[in-house]
Amino acid sequence: MKLPAEKSWHNLYIHIPFCVSKCGYCAFYSETQCGSAIRKNYLAAVKDFLLQQEFSSPVKTVYIGGGTPNFLTASEMAELFEFVYKIVPLAKECEVSSELNPELLTAGKMSVLNEYATRLSLGVQSFDESVRNLLMRKCSSEHLQKALKLLEKRRARHFNIDLIYGVAGVPEKVLAEDLRVAVEHGADHLSCYSLTAEENSRLGLNSPVADNSEAADLWLFIGEKLSEYGINRYEISNYAKSDAHCRHNVNVWRGDTLLGAGAAAAGFDGIDRYNFTESIDDFITGRTPEFDRITPEERLLEIFAVNLRTVEGWQKAVWEKLYPATWDKMYKKCVNCAAEDPEWWCLENDHIALTQAGLLFWDDAAMDVLSWDEELL
Ligand code: SF4
């Protein structure tokens, strides 16, 4: 199916919804029983979907996520990258990211990644096996070490490691060690997510979640510790060296267009967001995604709130590329919010951002923004 391209597609996300087993905390859509016939049909459907889209300018970033992209065999991974490179017009400096699961990394898959990916993202969650067990994350220390050894040969310029913190009963020193080991292995980007209890996960509401104040202390600790390594927070859960921000995510947070492909993939055509259903069969049979149609004013507020998750927040020039001549009204609204919660807001004439305290309470700040009902457009 061809999606209405209101503006040109600048970013591409491909969801690979296969996993070996479900981790205890995970509520993302993926299936665990996927043989070669399903994978073959799924890749054919992704290829067909891309062939039907119109690309009126080069795509700046590609992100292969999951699920587990390296659940695919090395030759399936090569096939995927090959058709993406062939069908999609990629910008010269296009960032091409792939998520990876340590358990399934092989030398053959590394060769494919070395040929095509510019950024790799390894889901570790913790280097401490007992923490991984608590999280029902199936990956032995032996597999993890093997994957890290293979990754020493990576050609990709950037390397992210995903960690989870805020697991009840796990002391701060375990987290400190996780951060140290991640940096030691050459990560120039870390995504550190606080454990949450997801109803649709295997652990469900029994997830061992630390209490809010403990999680907030750990969040502050991560910021301090990583800055000692020259890796700074640039979004609530993301930290990077100065040249290693994930451009795909930065673009998406700033309201850029996103072509999402695959089961459960989300996209944004510049006006409406859409979601494919959580079904491999639906995607293979070409079921159209569901569009989330809201008013232009609601969309403006949503985009404004999302990018307040970043440390940089909004620069006037960036915002006015999306919504010309609206800066002054947005600024005035933020001044009113800052009168209520001065410790959350950092306002300069051409710059609006949340402070560190504001980032900790982003949910509340975002709720305030979404409730603005004045005419802004
Ligand atoms: S956390 Fe990643 S590997 Fe684990 S079940 Fe979820 S998508 Fe699969």
C-alpha cells in the first residue's frame, strides 16, 4: 500500500518483530515462534512496502529495530540491507542503525553489519548476570562476552549500549559497574531506561521496580557518572559523546517525518501519525495502518512537548521551520508555566528547555503543555 506522503520521508524505521524469547519487562510487540517461511514472507512484505512509497528527497536516517533484527540469519540481514540501499534514496551521510541482541550475534552477521551499518545498538540491560535473571533477560555471560569480542571488529562509527536501572534491591555500585564496563567496551552512546512495570509484559505488575525517589537518585547518578567519561545526557534516557547523538531519534523528537515499516511500526507523515497493527500476518497481507488524526493545534502541542524531553529543548530557528511565526506565543505560554514551576523551566529569548529538575518531571510539564487551549496557529 502506498502511504500519503504529505511531506517527503526523511527518516525510515523498520521493525523486525522476532525474538528468541520474551524478556520479563518487555511490552514491545514481537513473536517468538518465527520460522524461515514467516521471515521470508515478512522481508518480502517490507520490500514491497518500500517499493510502493514515494521518496521525493534523500532519507537522512534508517533505523532497524525490534524485536531483534539479528534474529534474521546473516543472509536475511544482507538481503534486508541490500534492498533498503537499493530502493530508498539515502543521503550521503545517512545514519544507518541496527539494534542487536548479544545472544544471536555471529561473525557472519558482523560482516553484514560492517558492510552496511554506521551505528550499532546492543541490548545488554546489565552486565551482571543476576540482574539479567531478575529481568528474565535470557543471555548468558558467555554469550555476552562472545558478542562483545565480535563487536571489537565493528566498522560502524557509533556504538550504543542499552541498560536498565531502577531494579529493586540492586545497589548503585552494580549500576556504576554497568556504566564503567559499557564505556570500557567503546560505547559512545548509552540508553539507560528506568525499569517500569508493564501490564502486558511477562513480569507484569510484579516487576521488581525501585520506588520513584530511588529511581530519581539513580537517574541523577547516571548523569554525573557518565559526564566523568565525557558522555553527557541529551535526552531523559539518552547519553552520548558530543558527536554521537542518535540522529534518527533527534529528528523524530523534533517532529521530522518518519516512514515506519513493519508490524507495530509507527510513522509520521508530517501531519498524522500512524501505527501498523501488532500482527505479522496483517503486515504481510498488506493491511493499512491506523491513522491518529488530531487537530493541527493538538499536533503542534504534542511535537512541542515531545522534544522537551531533550536537554537542548527548542531553539527558535528549529521550531519556526516547523511552525513559522508561532514562537512568541509558545514562549509566552512557557513564561506562564515558569511562573508556576520556576525550577522546571529554562527560558531565553530564542530558547526554551526544561532544567534537570524539569526533565525529572517531564510527564507533568508535558501534561501542562498539552492542556494549552489558546489559538496558537
Ligand atoms: S527486550 Fe528486546 S529482545 Fe527482549 S523481548 Fe523485548 S524486543 Fe525482544
